[in-house]
Amino acid sequence: MQFARVIGNCVATTKDEKLPREKLLVIQPVDLTFSQPKGTPLVGIDVVGAGVGELVLFVSGSSARQTRLTENRPTDCTIMAIVDYVEKEGKTIFSKHKEK
């Protein structure tokens, strides 16, 4: 799993019938400061109801097809969790509630 920020939506009204009806989000992988981009943006299937600006965890490759909604579907990126907080060495380095 990797951290990313949701930076936008992707709407595809015409798509393969094997793609789930869940929304597609544009995500930007980030480093452990949670603000610096790391790599290029991706489009992922959102199975948890994330929104723009949220910090999420995503998986790619074959792991992206391991959820109930994406099993045996043609996806390479699935947003699997919305992050509430992150602790590192006993200190909170991210809190969703402190960002607001």
C-alpha cells in the first residue's frame, strides 16, 4: 500500500462492462510529509468513498484486484482506505482532523 492525495475525479461514461460502477479518482502519490508529490498521478477505482483532498491508501498491480468490488476486474489501481491518522516513532505525523 502507498499514500496518495485525491486530486480530482475522472468520469468515463463509456467503459468496459467489467469495470465496476464505482467512481474513478485521480490520485497523486505522496511522500511521508504527505504534501510532496512522488511519481506521476494515477487513476484509481474508489471502493471506500474518498473525496478530493483526502489522504488515502492505494494498491496497484494484482493487489488492486483483491477487493470484493474489483475481483477479476481490469484494474491496476484501487483506493482501499481513507487515512485518519499516521503515527511514526510514537508521534502523530498526520491527522485528518488537524488538517481542517
